[in-house]
Amino acid sequence: MRLKGAIFDMDGTVFDAPYDWKKIKDELKTEGKPILVHIKDLSEPEKSVKWKILEKYEQEATQQAVLKDGMKEFIRFLKKNHLKTALVTNNSRVNVDFLLDKFRLTFDYVLSRERGLWKPSGAPFLAVLDELGLRRKECCVIGDTRFDIEAAREVKIGKIFILNRDRDKFAANDVKVFSTVQELREHVASLL
């Protein structure tokens, strides 16, 4: 079936941002839980304190973020070929808007954490499919971490493309891994 849509992750996929996730998780004391799940389950005032800590790290990383080489051209290529595009991130809408404005990028649909739908749950991807009128078989997920893989698998999106230079890290996941945006673009072009 012809590819008609692409769901992108933001941090680490569309943009490179200097997150030290171990340091952040240690400071938030997440105890192995995903950060947003951990914070959501807390009581006040601890919840508000930890949101502020997370937001501080996110803002710092967002200010230093750079667009991945070839990404703007790749998104243009998808649009030129009539694919619908979505951006799904566990980051805040403030940071999303900052980066999209800074790098002059647009997506057909943007879903940030304020919707309460967070990866690794597949719920954000279901929202995209519904909003854009896409079927699972017509769509691919483009991410950089296991959260993107888990979310795609939960909703049975089979085309999972990981943009990460560490191919070995994903060897056991039965996904396609690309070192560069150009490699990814060539593969996606073969599906059109």
C-alpha cells in the first residue's frame, strides 16, 4: 500500500537538542518510570516543583536545538508528494512552537504533551490517524528511541523508521534504522 502519511517525533528526530536524560531522571527521581508518568502521579507541591525542573531543562535544550541536516528538504519532499505530516512530542507546545517558528517548519498536525497523550503509549498516534484520516498501513513513524517503537507497535503501525547513528542499539527491534536524513529520504521515496 502506498505511503500517505508520516508521523515524526521531535527531539532527536527533527531536531538535535542537548538533553542529558540520565541527569534529568536522576534529579527528578523517576525510579525507572517515564518522566511524564512519574510527574503526573505525584502529589502537590512535589508535582509542581518537578514540572518546573523539567521545564527548565527543556527550555535550555530547546534554545540550543539545531535542525537535523536535510530535514527541511525531507519534509518539503513529503509534502510535494502529497503525504500528510504530523509531529508528535512529549515536549511542551511552547517549545514546539518556538522550534517550528525558528526553523520555519510546518506540519499538518501537531500534538504536544498538553493533550495528555504521551509516548510510549500509542494513544498520540491514534489521535493523528483519526485527525488526518489515515489508516495504519498508509502511515510510517519516524523517531529515534524505543518510545517511538513501542507507541507504533501498540497501534500496529508497521513502518517504523529510526533515525539514529547507533544502529546496533536497535538491532533486536526489527525496525529500519537510518544514520542520516538522506538515507531515510531515499527509503521513503521507494515506498511512494
